[in-house]
Amino acid sequence: MRVAFLADALDRQYAGVHIYLYELLKALSRLPTKNEYLIVRAVASDDFDGLEELVVPFRAFPGYKAYRLFWELPRLLQQANVAAVIEPAHFGPFNLPKRIKRVTVIHDLTPLLFPHYHVFHSQLLQRWFLPGILRRADHILTNSAHTQGDLIKFFPKTQEKSSAILLGKDESYRPIKSPKVLKQYGISSPYILHVGTLEPRKNLVTLIKAFHKFKRDTDSPHQLVLLGKKGWKSSEIYEAIEASADRAAILLPGYVEQEDLPAIYGSAAFFVYPSYYEGFGLPILEAMACGLPVITSGVSSLPEVGGAAALYFDPHNVDQLAKLLTKLATDPLERSSRAAASLTRAQLFSWDQTAKATDEVLYNLISS
């Protein structure tokens, strides 16, 4: 039975959905399965051994994006005789006959929970399309129990047709160090690390304030490395950085090549993720797999990832976070025990497990 993945995110997006899709498809390509997977994407590749690709290039003319979503892709999918279509970016699939099962993936519900963190057109599109997408979906995948709970709270009828499947980790994330990589990005030890797009939901202003208290109280040599691209509505973050008395100790390396990330994780003193809300929180898992102690906010899905290995704080409480920074920076025994707990915790997650669970849900859906 053929299942098509709408995989434009592989070629047109380089954050969370891209990582989810790439790693899931790689794991599915290794999996013995009764399903036959078809990857629908804009650019041909040989990334996924044994998985067929249907290449549908993007066209540079006004209105093509909507035409592609609502007419071109549905027509091609019917011609490909697929039994199910999965949309990993929770925006579709659209215009399919009832004989083709529709599956959508919900990574988080931030446009509904925190609309002020999104640009207006994103809020509008979610309000217009999401209720219909979920109503027509034959099944919905979420990446944590918390996200599934949010989904059911907003859309109660999804309870009987949704599944929570936790994400995995790339095996390249392991405890390694590389002075060459650090030098390339202008980073020197010791440093506290955050990885993620610089946007309001990541709560980086609280981290910057807590870092100042930590530096003031301890006179520590630690730098704060904020790794990631500039996101939307990020002006307040950059203003807080520039206004900080510790500006010289705050580094902004920007985007980092994927192959360099494990070494940057592995050389950090510890990892901090103060986000107000996450659908999963993949950087926490990556940090733990690299043997880092983790501090994160105790909200949304983050405790599902960090378990008992991580240290938690109220994301609105600067003083709590500052105390945890001090605790890990000044207590080597605490750092050591938390690092060991992180490695143990990370072993519970794998993309192979994610792929197996996803494959099973899809097979059962098509067979029903």
C-alpha cells in the first residue's frame, strides 16, 4: 500500500519540520515494512535509499503555491494511486477523494495558544484552515502527549483519531569535542549554550537577564552562546542583548552547519532551554545525547523529553533560572551527575522507534 509524504520542507525549510521529515524518512528507508513510501518534493535527491520520489518543481509565477497545494499535487497523487497522504507541516493535505486517507502532523498549536508570537498572516491561515484540515483528517499525528492534549482541548473530536509519537535523535549527536569547530565560530570555553531560532517563544530575554544575575553573583568566566537564526519579532531579544552589561560575553554565531552542531554541544559546560512552549523540544534531546546537563522550563512537552535528568524552572522567574545557572557552573559533582543522567535519558529516544510507530499507525489506518 502506497503512502505519499508531502515533503516540500526537505527543500524549502531548514528548521524543525525539515529535521523531523528528513530523520523520519531516513529511518523508514531502513525499516522492514508492508507500506510503500513515495516522497513528493521539489528537488530530486538520493538521500533515501529504497524510497521512491515524485519530483514536482516549484514554479516562479504568482499564485503557484496555492495552485500546487489545491490542484497540482492532488491530481498527481491520484495518478500515483496512493492509499494515504501525510502532510508533515500540518497544512493539508487538500482536495483528495475520500478513498485516499488523509494524515496531518501537528507539531504544536502555538498559532492558537500564543498568536502574538506569530506574524498576522500565519495566525489568519491557521484560523481559516486548521479546523477544516482536522475535521477532514483520517488521522492526526502529534510529537508529544502534551501536544496531543492541546489538540484535544481545542478540537475534542480529534481524540479518537490522534496518536502521540515521540521524536528521536540523530546518532551523530554524541559526546565529542573539536577545538577546530569552536575556533571556526569564534567560541571559547567555558560557555553556556542555547540552540534555537531567536524568536519570542524561546524566552531568551529571561535567559539574558538571568545570565546577568549569574555573572554578577559569581564573577564566572562563562560566556553565553545563543546559536541559531534570527527569527520573527526578534527585535526585543536583540535590544536586550545590546543593553546587557554582559554584552561582551554573549555570542551570536548565527546559523551553524548540521555537522558542526555535535561538537558545539559537546564542548559546552551545560545547556539552557527556557522556552515558554514547545511541541517537543528536540534541542534538549540533542544536548542530552551529547552528554550535557540540561536546564529547561518545566512547561508544555519539555518534561516529557528531559524526564528526571533535567533541572526545571518557571519560565517567568529570572531568579530561579539564575540560581540554576549558578548551581551547575559552581558544583562539579552536580554537573557530572546531571551529564550522566542526560546520556542515560537520551538512550530512550531513537528515530527508528519513531519510524516503527509511525509505520504501524499508517498501516493500521490503510487496512481499516
